[in-house]
Amino acid sequence: MPNKASPQRAFTLIELLVVIVIVGILLALLLPAVQAARSAARRVSCQNNMRQTGTAIHLYVDVKGMFPPAKCTYMYTINGTTVSTIGHGLVPFLLPFMEQTASFSQYNFEKNWQNTANQQARAVRINMLLCPESAPIRFCRSTYNSNTIVEFFCSDYVSCDRIAGTARTQLRKLGVDRGTKDRNWQSILLPAVLGTRNDPVVRKEAPTAADVLSALYVNPVFPQTVTDGLSNSMMLFECTGRPKKYDFGKVPGNPNVTPMEPILGSRWADNDSQINVQKFCNTAQFFNCSNHQEIFSLHSGGCNFLYGDGAVRFHGESMHPNAFVSNFTAYAGDFAGSL
């Protein structure tokens, strides 16, 4: 007798539904782990970018013998009439040490960063300065009142020269104080300023680049003058996402509500790229409250910080205020160590 073929058994509908549910549960369990791994990788990549920027700062120190300025401004008047400002951010001074020699050769320190003479030099996207948690290309309106969309050539890593304003007041309420001397609340990189709006440099003719850069020698910072120690003092900070606006909770802010987009100081050449700690949230949280000229990251739970010795450390938002101040300050005679 010929063999009869055995009938093939098929999945029942119930079995198929059970398999789909199991696969769905496994994916639900796996997805957060994948997202967490990707977030951790972006955080490490951000740390690497900050570390490279720190290397550029130290190369500058090796050549110049002093730290670069948090910003450089030169205010002057010719024959006592209009007061003019020539300003530059931190990054233009680092360009030769960031493999941006072409941009540096085109950059004119004799003119303000926003002058048309510097248009080509400043229109360069420097990937080293961009945190991977944020968009690599930043499109935004050209000005508050314009509908013209342009690319902003940004930096997510900035100098933050002091704790000031309401943040300092709140810290004192929390029992954290460093006295009345402004220097006791400052970080490593300090602004180089020559002339003010009320007391400008009086000139007979327009200043040269040498005149502008003479501001660097008014109050220079040398490695040996960082009394709290380079390994104990923060030097570079995250202010991520600009010129887009983010509020507490990493929520995009309303671009048409003050401060309106584009947020000032987002471009790497801008002397307003320097920030201060002024705001606080949750009573005792002094970063990740807003990216409007404040320390802010898009990393989950905290921020990356570059220290004076070139090390990059991640600190959580729950960092104790006293520890934050001790690690932030460079001249207060205190340190909290690596937390």
C-alpha cells in the first residue's frame, strides 16, 4: 500500500496571538534598554567632544602661557562721541588648536565678531563643539522679528565665568556662602574686558587688532593662579540646544515668548556665548533649569563638566549645592573633590 502523506499541523489563531503578545512584551522590555544604551553612548561622545575642546584650551596655554579668555570685549570712543564695542567669544582664540586654521586665518580680531569682515570665518560648523544629544544643524530665524530661516553655527560648550544674581542669593539661603568678594564665586576662565560703556577707551582712530587683544593682559589667568587646583575647578560647561529654547524638564519653550528664539549667544564666535549661573529650580538645583544663558544639557539626569585638568565628569542634577559651588569655583580656597 502506498504511504499516505501526514497532514501538516498549522498554528491556531490563539497560538499566533500568544506568540505576537510574547514578542510585543519582549520588545517593550528591550526598547528602553536600547534607548538607554544609545543615550549613554551619546553622553560618552559628548564627553569626548568636551575633552577635545579642553585639549585645545591646554594647547593655547602651552603656546600663550595663560588661559584663553571667557570672552574678549573692547569698548572705545573716537573723539568722545559714539561708544563702539568689539567683542569675541572664547572659541575664536582656540581655532588654531581645533584644526580650524583656515577659519582662524580669515578671522579678523580688529573687527567685531558679527562684522561682515568675519562673516566667512564664523560660518563654519565645528562638530567638536556640538553635543550629539542636540541637532547637528541648527536652523532658526535670523533675528527676533525675522521670518528668514538661517543656520546658526553654534557651540554647546561655553565658558561660565561666575555664580551671580538670584542663584547666589538662593545659595546663601541654603547656607552656602563664599563671601562678598566676586572672585570667590568665579570659575577658571574669566572675561578679558578693556573699557566699559560708562568709561570707554578714548581714541583718535579705530583700534587695531593689537589694541583689542591688549584686553587679554588686563587680568590674565595663569595655571598657577587657580588657587583651588585645576583638578578641582570646572572650566567648560554645557549650554545645549541653542538657538532653540528649552525650559525645565528639557521641554521646548515657546519661541515667541521672551526670551524669544533665536536665543542670544548661541554662535561660537559671539562674545555673549559666555554665560553665568543666575537661575535655580527645585529650590536647590542650579543647572538644567533653562538653556537661556544657563548651564543646561539634554542628557538624562545631569550635565557634563570639563575641569581645568582636562577631565570630563558627569554630575547629576541632585548634586548638593555646596559641592556644586566648591567644584565650580576656582579661587575660593575650597574644593569638594570628584563627586
